[in-house]
Amino acid sequence: MSKKQVSIGIIGLISALIILWAELSGSLLPGDRLFADYMFKNHPAEIEHENVAMVAIDEASLAHFAQQNSYWPWPREFYAILVDYLAEQGADVIVLDILYDTPDFDRTAINGEVSDRRFMESMKQAGNTVLGFKSSILHPDMSALPVPDEIPEPLAVENCGEFASHLATTLPISNFLNSTELIGNTHIETGSDGLIRNQNLLSNIKDYGFAPSLSLATYLMTMDDHPTIACGDKSLQIGDKEIPLQADNSYLINWYGQGDTGGTFPYYSFQRVVRDAIGTQFRDNFEPEIDPSVFEDKVIFVGANAAGLADIKNTPVSALADFPGMEIHATVFQNLIDESFIERLSAVLAGGIILLLTLTLAFVYGFITIRKSTFLTIGLIIFIPLIAGLFFYQYQLWLPITSLFFTTGLTFSAITGLNYFTEGREKRQIRSAFNQYVQPEVVQELMDKPEMLKLGGDKKNLTVLFSDLAGFTSISESMHPEELISILNIYLDDMSEVILQNGGTIDKYIGDAIMAFWGAPLPMKQSADVACSSALKMSALTPHIKKKIGRDDIELITRFGINTGDVVVGNIGSENRFSYTVLGDAVNLAARLEPANKVFGTDIMISEFTKEKLSDHFLCRQLDLMIVKGKSKPVKVYELMADLSDNDDHTHKQKAVEVYNEGLKYYFDRRWPDAITQFEMVEKWIENDGPAKEYIARCEKFIEQPPEDDWKGVFQMTTK
């Protein structure tokens, strides 16, 4: 395993531990709640069993009874009429989310004691009522409210010792406690941001025992038997039903919609139901305004939704809009009968996902470019809420979305920082080393893939060029050093510009000489074509360079040697100091071809290996079958004369090559006089043609002193 992989693994593990700590400590829970709030508001749950109805003490009810000189609080007689009527219509359970904590008082024509007794008798006769009471979390300075003997028996629960202790602060009066079937706690804890998200299904009441919430009491009323209630690991077991709980043992409410204004449950005005009840009881052939069948087999929640009665709550689905407290209890009850529970991933599973994601992202980020890392991060930021939303809505599974965001961001930042201090330094070295020798696009490619420049070399087939300024020594002797450096800088700058613009890599400068190659570090299919085209352009720059220098007395002639073949290319040197270069016989041959131009008076000499890879639009002629110094095998060498694809007229060169090639054929056939005639004819097309003159001299020598019988036309170079 490399040092980089070890570093990435350590950073990934540290990042995972930080995120796991934040997740387990609850620091990221507010972000998860915002996501859940959005899902509840925009993608609420759907009701499966529609058997809940709401009877609301609304503004219309307050106004109606006020007109009858009956002001709030109303006589208990009103609730007796309501309970009797709902029971007669076949209501399954009647839940009264109203605190009857004081006896009724006398009014004109209504005796308070009689009114209470009437309500008590109605509840006894109905046999299906649930009354609410209120509690507060126990604090040391609070005194407990005496618990009457008439209160229903506490719930028999198992293994529920971790629930917070409460004090009963508001209980129904004793007569009502003795008349109702169950009581339920109306206490609902509000979050730090003022929104209600959870409800305690059980409360451990001091001096009493465990009491159900109003919603759980209602649910228990719908069951035929008395199920076993037990607490598990973050769950509440009721019979064979397991209800998931949060870390604080509260139940996460799965919301259905916008409350009474959104029509989650059917709402009926209290005054309208009471008027229908009275009309049905005292008037023949009375037609109720509300069809009585809507109450049959229904669980009826009775409570206030008038703003002035202070039972309006804030929830994720209502924000600051009206949401009656009784509908919160109805919503939880509906969750229980639908078994519609939102579950959070277990700590073990969430931790495993976070650890796996962190390490995976660390190694992915560690081996891709910053651009790709950024795109991946943006993609994950988009993908995470989509997949979390799908799981939340479709499978009611609440993923730790904030941790997943945090994982992505922290891992991206950590690995980007690592890359900056490690690979960033490497990339800066690459930029520094190559910026002056290759095109900016090549530098960027190398920074994106620094592994291409590992210490050591790779075997590649590419084209190598050597150039040299003819007569540089004599030029330098006639100048001051400052002037010489200035001229040399102008010359090398223009020559290098051509190489870089044509995708070449400058290996090194050796005085006035340049070594360059094509095909590395980035591959190039037509390296021979590009190198030869570059050499022709560089050769044509001479008049322009002389004009920039301003010295017409200086003759600038550049010679080029070009060869194509297999070389070793890479970083050669030590770990601390190396250069990107090419080595091999193909490089040596290119270096030998450059000075060989002197023999023929040519500017650009290429090998047969380069000639084989050249396109047909390059005009070349064979110069010799040559054995360069240090080698024993002859190589055909050619003069590169022109690129016929440009717009210049090269007719005279093409004619010269035709005559020249005929003379070369006579030369290798030992027809010396015929060869001389042909070579002399080359002068007609190219004045003072160097190769023609060289072969005329050779033919004249061979006329006087013929070569050996096994002569193959090979020329042996004795100098470099």
C-alpha cells in the first residue's frame, strides 16, 4: 500500500469518527428535523383507515351559544347532550380533549351540580369515553397533586423504567374520573423552535404509575382485549405491535396534512351537532343537518379549535397556521391504527453507512481531479435528498441526511486539502518543470494525471528533433557576450514557439542547439508529420529572426536532424532532482543526423524510419545510405524539402527531385558519367544544390578510383 493510500485511509477514518460523534451526540439532529419538516409539509402521509371524526368547539359554536346567553365555559349539560347523541349514533369511542378539573357552577335556570351529574351519567351510560388530564415534567421544587381514589387503574407495563417522571397537574373532578373508561395525558412537549414533532405515549406519574397519552388511551379503547404493554430498545410493544420511539423515548408523529383547514379529518361544529341532537330528541320528523351515519363506528375527538381557547399548536405541517391540539392526538391515534410509523436508522446501521461512505469517498476523491471531485460532490448534494426523500415517503425510513451531507462535505474538504499539500506540490513542480517546454494544455493534462510522470521511464515510439545554428562559434567570436545572449534569446524564443505551438516537448537547450520530441508525455499518432512540419516552419523563420535581430551581416542557418523510433521516455534522475527526457539509439541517431547535413549542404535530414511514417504530401529525396559514427548498420537518410500541402509553389523542387533521383539510380548502378549528367541538370531547378554537388564529386572520384566489387553505396561518417 502506497503512502498516499495510507494517508487517505487515515484522513477518511478521522473524518468518519468526527461525523459519527456528531451524529451520536445529536448535534446534527436539527438538520434532520428540517428535512423531515419539509417532507411532512410537502409529502404528507396518507390515511389508510378513515374512522376518525372531529367535533370542534369553534368560533361559530361560541357565537351561537353566546346568542343564547350561554357563555364559555359552557354548562356540562351541553357535553351530556353531545355524548348521549354520539353514543346513540353508534360512535365507537368518544374522546373529550377538555379539562374538566373544576365542578360546574350555577347559572340562570341551570344548577351546576345537576349539570355535572347529568354529564357523569351520560359518560357512564355511553361506556366508551376517554377524558384528558394534564401533567408536567417533574422538577425538584414542584409538589405533587393528590391523586383521587376514583382515578382509573394505572397501566400495567413492563421494562419502562427509563421514562421521565411527571406530575399530574390538572385532573378531572372525582365524579368524572369515576365515570369515564380511561383517562389520557394531553401533555405535548414543544421543541426548542416552538414546533411540536413528538409525543410521549406513556407518562410515569408520581404517586400513581404509568398513564397513557390521550391518543394511546383512545387506541387502547378500540382493542377488544387488554394487551400487554412493554418497553423495548427504543420501542414500545403493545400486544404484537411494535411502535418505534426516539432516543428520548418519545414518539415521532407522522403527519397527514394541514390540520382542520386542510381537511385531514372531517370536522363538525359542536353547536351544529348539539342542535341536531336536541332536534332529534324533542321534535318529530326532524331532519338533522349532519347525517348521523357519519358518527357510526367512528372515533370522535371533541376539542377546541377556536383561537381564543388557547388550544392552537404549531407543527411542521402548519407552521404558524391554526392546528388544534385535539388533532395532534387524533393524528397519533391514526398512526397507531394504520401502523404508519416513521423509523430512524439504528445507530449501528447509520454508523456503518457513514463509515463506508466516508472511506469510499475518501479514496474516490483521492484519485480523481479536483474538477471531477467538485462535480461528484454537487451530484451527491442533489442525489442525497432525492434518495432520502424516496425512503422517507415510500418506506417511512428517516435517513440521517445531515450526516450524509456532512460526510460528503467534510471528506471532500479533507481530501482536497491533502491533495493540495501533496499532489498540489507535485502539480506545482510539474507546472514549473514543463510550463516552458510544452503547451499549457499538456501541462494541465500532466497535472491531472501526475502518475504519467513517475520516476523512471516507459518505452514509447516517438519522433526526436535536434537543431543547431550553423557557424555559431564564429558568430559568437565577433560579438560581446551581452549582444550574443540577446541574439540567442531571440533565436531560441522564436524556434521554441513553433515547437510548443505544434505540440512538441522541449527536452533541453544546449547552447544554440535545441532537443525536442513529439509523442510524449501525451501520445501523438502522427508525430513524424508534426515534427517535420515544425522543422520546415522553423527553417522558414530565418528571415524573420534576422529582421528582429537587426543584423543583416549575420548569416543564420539552422540544421535539423529528425528520427522516429522506440525510446525510453520519463523522469530520469533521483527522487530529489530529475529531468523529463528521452534516451535510446533513436535519440542518438537523430543527434547524428543533424551534423550530417554538412556533408550535403542541407538543412533538414530525416531517417528512413521517419520517412516511412510521413504522409505523402511531404517532399523528400534520399541523400545517402549512411553509417553514422558509433554504429555499424547503414541507415537511409533523406532531405526534407517541402510540405506540398501548403500554399507555396514547389514545382521547381519537384522537378529537381525527379532529375536527382534518376542520377541517384545511375550512381548506385556505377554509371558514373550518366549520374554526373543528371546531377548537373539539377542545377537547372536548384542553384548550387548541395546534394547534387556532393554526388558529382563522388562520381568523379569513383571514375578515377572505382570502389570495391561488393560496394553497396554505403557512406561511412567519421565525425559526429
